[in-house]
Amino acid sequence: MKENVFLILGLCLFALLIAPVLCVAQEDLPDSKDHPLLTRMPGFCISDYEYKEFDKADFKNSKGEDIRVEGHKYRVYCNIKEEKTAPGKLQVLRNYQNAIKKIGGSTVYESGKEAWLTVEKGGKITWIYVDARTCGEYELTIIEKRVMVQEVVADAKSLAQDIRTTGHASVYGIHFDFNKATAKPESEQTLKEIAKLLKQDPKLNLYVVGHTDNVGKIA
């Protein structure tokens, strides 16, 4: 009988000890916050959070191959609040995919209840990994990679010189949005220099090769 009493008292004491933890878990972790591009799913709180000024993370390219991305790193772990009903794992995934699509981004790769997303905005390429494999919990890993600013833009004279001496020329300053083939307005100066090069030598035949990253469709 004494053993049973001690057991009951022990369970009651344990319940009292963990009660404050359960209450705290219903609120966001101190100093945690949502990423500026993404709000969280309704009814969730941030239970774990990490930010690093510069770090790395593994993401997937369009073929499902691992690629290493470096930059500002955020890790946001969300739990459903006790009184709320957890959405389905696929619902979480689709919400984030649709949110990124609305601001011009896309899904790079998807597998099960995981997705690798990317968007270029505000001079940064942001990579987002969504892990919704557990019901009532999901995790975001986000890397912000600042787009390199190309200060030097080739001119018609230097392009012609490179072609004459080496047979080829590297052209910088032609910019595209992610996974799109339409040149951005800031490409105008470089395109004008290429047009000038062609007008100066109408017989010049060029073979154009584009180099980019290994994300997105080849077309």
C-alpha cells in the first residue's frame, strides 16, 4: 500500500513539475520570430529557433541532388498549440509552396512531406526547406544568399578585343529572374553594347553559351 501511495505522490509531483513547461510551450520561444518572407501556419507557436549570421545547409536541386548553400541561416521549429487541431502534413507543405509561388518563387524539389523552395527577392536568393513529416510539428530551414553585384559591365570594344585575341568573350551584366528566360531591365546597358558590337562588324558570327547555377530546368 505504501508503495502505491508513493507512486501516486510521485506522479502528482511529476505532473506539477511539467505543468509550467506545457504552458510555456503554448507561447513563442523568447527572441524567436517568423522569417520576413513567411508567416507560420495558424495555431502554431515557435518552440525552437536558431539564427546564424553565416552558416551552411544542404538543399536539393531539381534532380534531387544535394547542394550546399551558404548565407544567413534561420531554423524555425513550430508546434501546434494544445487547444488547436493540427492540419494535415500535406496541407502544411502546400501552404508554404503556394506562399512562395505568390511572391515569384518556386518549388525546386519535393519528396514525400518535404519540399525545397527558392525565391529571388530584394537582392537575395532565399532557400527554404520545409519538413512536415510529423503531424502537429514542422520545421523550416532558411538560407538567405545575397546576389553578387556585378560592378564591371563589358563594352563593345573590349568584347571585340577578347574575340580577336582569344576567340571568345565573357559577358557580364545580363540578369534574369529565377527559372525565367526574360532579361531584367538592368540588363539593358550590356545588351546595347552587344548590339553595338554586332553593328560594328555585320559579318561577325557568334555562338552564345549561357552559364548559370544547377537549379531549375535546362530549357
